[in-house]
Amino acid sequence: MTGALPGVAPMAVPPGAFLVVATLLFAIGLAGALLKRNALSIFLSIELMLNAVNLLFLTYARMRGDLAGQMIVFFVIAVAAAEAAVGLAIFVALFRTHRTVDVDKIALLKW
Amino acid sequence: MKQLWLIPALPLAGFLLNGLVALVASSMRAEKESGADHPGVPLPYAQRLFHGVVGVGSVGLAAVLSFAALVPYALGSMHAPEGLAPIVQKVYTWMAAGDYTVDVAFRLDTLSALMLSFVTLVGTLIHVYSVGYMQKEEGYGRYFSYLNLFMFAMLTLVLADSLPLLFVGWEGVGLCSYLLIGYYYDKDFAVAAGKKAFIANRVGDFGMVLGIFGVFALFGTADFSFVELAKRQVLAGNAPLGVYAVCLLLFLGACGKSAQGPLYVWLPDAMAGPTPVSALIHAATMVTAGVYLIARCSALFVLAPDALTLVAWIGAGTAIFAATIGLAQNDIKKVLAYSTVSQLGYMFLACGVGAFGAGMFHVFTHSFFKACLFLGSGSVIHAMHHEQDMRKMGGLAGRIPQTFRTMLVATLAIAGIFPLAGFFSKDMILGSAAASGHWVLYLVGLFTAGLTAFYMFRLVSMTFFGAPRGHAEHAHESPATMTVPLWILAAFSVVAGAVGIPAILGGTDAVGRFLEPSVAHPPIGEMAHGLEIGLMLLSLGVAVTGLAWAWRWYGRAAGPVEAVSPQAHAFYEKTGALGRLVANRWNVDEGIEALVLSPFRKIGTFLWRGFDALFIDGIANASAFLVELLGDLLRFFTTGHVRNYALAFTLGFAALVAYVWMS
């Protein structure tokens, strides 16, 4: 069901613009995750991708007048927070043992 | 008695107790001595006391219970006109398949009562003897636990009320026989002898198992109620042929266990075990299980007269064959082993001519004098510090007088001298053979009786008479735990025949009438009284001739170790090839090796090299090689770079999206 939620003003910016921004954010994040060598940068890129998806969810939720999309965003934020804690802890541990967070230099699990 | 199951259960409990304590104690000893093995170090006194008390006590108690059960039963049976009905006690249902159930049930009838009496009595005496004989052995606890286990299996065999349960005991005694033959497991020949016994018994058991199936097919049941059905000739299926097949299969089983026909080869080798084991398992009890089986199934065998005739011929053939080998053996235990094979042949001869009662009577008397002889030989070996070669003995009569006297009594008994036990049982067998008209079998039996007397008195003479050879001068008498059982067994060797004195000598043939309700007694013909007396005197004469001959050659033998008796040696030289053949045990072992074992080994080698190693292993190795190859290729994808992996699954996801889009 398409349409505005009751008591909410119609969108000033057209929804297509949000979709373009979200897609661009996701592409930038993906490129960063694949190309950067610093683990922290990769991590930030992944966060970027997550938030691109969040934006997408919100846009569609607004467009469809459905609160389920907003619900999922909350879950994604919560999981991302947990992931951030674990990921950063791993990087700290990595740095302590290898004195680097360059992922190309810690390619240990191979044949 | 209400609880027959207690009789086998007591030795089983003894086995568990002895085995557990022996295991724990030996592992503690090994720990204390930092793993070092000290063979030949006797156990501490307290532990030996425990094993002795548990081992002898459990079997002794079982014997007391047995006699408490069988004496009232036997007396009642003797006075009832038709004999008492068998006492059958079901313990629990073992297997149930539809309407058919196999129960663990025990049966006391006159046949099992007779077996029970000597199995428990001789068993207890041999346990007592073992206390003295084995006291310096490190494996004392292991020995007693095996011996207890054997008694459990043997009593199960004797008391079982069905062929499947009998088979449990049958295999149990076989296992214990194997374990005890290989008691000296650090000696190669003992291990090989144990395996030989086990495998030869497997050949017989193949027939035994098929025979049990056959009985089930014929009668629809495998418990001993089939005996009644057989008596009334209630048969199912293709009866006449089936009965023959079943009889022959069961007889094959009996041959394996009782060392008949070519399957005898394991018994002489079984002498590698400790001597009390030879006495208990390989002379008095286990090896008679085959005769017991035939007597138990006698009603069935009567329906197949030709099979019965085969039994008689195999028995007689084995009797004379083994006796000839016994003539030329120099190992004291080997002589007794061949003598056992020969005497078992007599028992089968008796069964074969239809005199099952006579066969069982000989089982009964034989158990006493053969146990006495074996224990006596153990005492001699003990006195001679483990010397078994009779050529290195001689003149021991004065040095170990108690052993000498008891062995002499048992020898006269086995030779069939009036009025000792062996005379009555052997004469009953020979008389039955003659009465049934099998005169050839009678003559074979008569000749074998002469041979028996000869080789047994040769044994006694070489051991106890003549000049001392080897270390015979330093022999010493055995302790009381060994001599007392000898005396008791010697006493039974004298009087055990009293239960079977034939009518013609003023007796009542009590054992025959006693067994009448449990075994078949086909008519085997009557003999004139004069003829019967004549045959008795003839067999006595043959026995005395054998004794006298042995005395003439060996009684005062003073020759060197290589030719103890010059006369016998001269005779041996004269016999040439035949003598060498006899001395070499008719080359039976070599013949079996050439005709049976070596072809089998060749087939086995072919299957191993040609089929297993090439074909089966080839398949396994080829598949392993393929997997390895695949792994070698795949491992290049594992770069360890997280960015490669990230790219891989980005591409993968893109492909998935593309696929969904397309379809």
C-alpha cells in the first residue's frame, strides 16, 4: 500500500534522490572494503555499506507507509554496534601481536 | 533342590571374583615394580590364599549343591518303576520369536545327574590339586579364574535343557580350553597348541550348529523335549534323509570336541597347558561332552542306524589308531593324551553299537582313573622339576611312593584288571559290541585293550621301575594338597565300577537301569552266559598279556637314555618303516598339513596378494589419490588475503542477483 503515513507531511525531496544517494553510498563502501588495505578503513567502509542499506530501508518504509522497514533499521544499528565492539577488539589484538593492521600483511590462514 | 541354576552360577561368581582380584593385583604389582615384569615370581601368600579359597570354595560348594540335588533324585529314580520325571527349571526366557522361545532352563535327569556327579567331584579334586601344583606360578589368579570359568561352562553344558543353551556351555568349555592350553602364553608352542585346539573345534562346531538347526527343522523345537518326540517318531519334513543328515552333523560336532577321527590332532598338542588342566579338561570332563551329546540325542541316532554304525567304526578306528601311537611316545603326558583319545574311541564304539549306557558308564569310570593318571603324571613332573621325558626318569617308585601307588592303581584300572572300575566299563562295551554281532569291532576293541595295558604299564615301568636315569635321583614327593586328591581318585578308580556290575557277576547293572529313562536302549541281542563269561576272561587275559609284555621289556630296564629297554629297541629296529611310521605318529599332522592346510594357505596367499593387495587396496589408493589431487588444485584459492575472499563473495552475490533477475 503506497501512500503517506497518517499525520506525516508528504516528502519534500523526491524519494528517487534518496535511492540514488543510498546506492552511491553502498558503492563507495564496497569499493573501500575491497580496495583499502588498512583494516580500520575496511571496517569504516563496511559501516558505510550498512548505513546505505539503512537509508534504503527508511526510504522504502516511508514510500510504502510501512513501519517494518524502520524496525529493521533499529536491528541493524544494534547489530552493527555489537559488530563494531568485536571488530575493534580484534584489531586491537591484531595490532598487539603483529604491530600492524594491514590486512595484506596478516595473510596467515593459507595453504 | 529348588535352584539348579545356583550350581553353574557359583563357579561363575568365583571366576568374576578371582579374575577381578587377579587383574587389579597384577596391575598394582606392575606399577610398584615400575612396569618391570618378573616372571616366575610367586604371588604374595594372602593373594594366593584368596584365589585358592575362592577357586576351590566356589566349585566345592557347587559340588555340594549338586550332590544335594542329584542324590535324592537318583535314589528316587532307582526306586520308581519307570524312573522319576526329569526336573526342569526355567530361569528366564532367553529369546522369543513368535510362538517359539528359547529358555535358559536347567534339567536334571538321570543322564545329567551321572555327568554332574563326576564333573563336580573330579573338578573339585583338581582345583584342590592345583592349589599345590600351581603355587609357584605368577599367573595363579588368572589360572584359577579360567578354571572356575571352565566349571561354569561345563556345568551349563551338562545341565542345559536345550541344544542352544548346551551350545553356550559347549563353546564356553572350548574357550576355556583355548585359554588354559595357552596359559604359558610366552611360549610359542603353547600358543600354537591353543590355536590348533580352537580351530579344530571350529570344524566340529560347524557341524554342531547346523545339527541344531536341523533338529529344529525336524521337530520344531530345540529343547530336549525333542528326545521324546524322536522316541515317538514324530517328525516333520523329509524325515529319513533329514534324520541322517542331522545325526551326521551332530556327530561331526562330537568328533571335534571329543577328538575323534582326523579331528583328534588337537588333543595331544593340548598337553602344552598345565597338567591339572590336562586332567580336568582334556581327560575327565570336556572331551567327554561329545559322548554326552550322542547319548543325549540317542533317540534320534537310533532312527538312523547307518549313522550309528559309522559312529561305531570311527570310534573303534580312533581307539586302535591312537593306541598304536601311544605305544611309542616318550613324553609322559603325550602317552596319556593318546590314551585319552583311544578311550574316547571306546565310548563312541559303545554308542555306535547302541549301548549308550555302556558308553556313559565308561565316561564315568574313565574320568576317575584318567584324572588320577594325569594328576599323577603332574606329580611326577613336579618331582622331576618339569621333566616330562620318561627316558630321563626311572626308579621313582621309592622316591615318590604315594604318586607311584595311586598311579599304579589307576593304571590297573584303565588296563581293565578285575575288579577295578575300568574292567567293568570296558567289558560292558566289548560285551555290547559282541552281543550286537559286530565281531570285527569287538576284535578291534579287544586288541586295543591289549595295547592299552601295554602302553600304560610301559609308562609306569619307565617312570617308576628300573634304574634311575637323568635327574631321577633327586625327585621329591609332592605336598598333601596334591597327594590327597590322588588317593581319593585312586579310591574311586577301584570302586566306581561297582555301579555297573553286570548281572552275570552277581550285580544288577545299576548304571544301565539308572540311565534307562534318559537314553535310548535299542535291542542289541543277547549272549549265552557261557560265551559272556568266556569273553570276559578273554579280555582279562589280553589285558594281563599286555601288562606282562610291558613288564618284560621295561620292568627292569636299565638301558641308556637313547634306548631305555634294549629288547624294545631291538624290536623297533626290526619293524623298520612301520615302526618309524608309528613312532612318528603315522605322519598325521604332516598329512593334514599337506592335504588340507597347505592348499588353504595357497588359496589364502592368492587372495591376499592377487585380490586384496592388488584390487581392493587399488580402489582405496586410487580414490585417495584423486582426492589428494583435487585438494592440491583447490588449495590455491586459499590465499589468506581477506580482500580476495571479500571480492569472491561480492562476485558470488552479484552472480546470485543476476540469476534471480534473469529468471
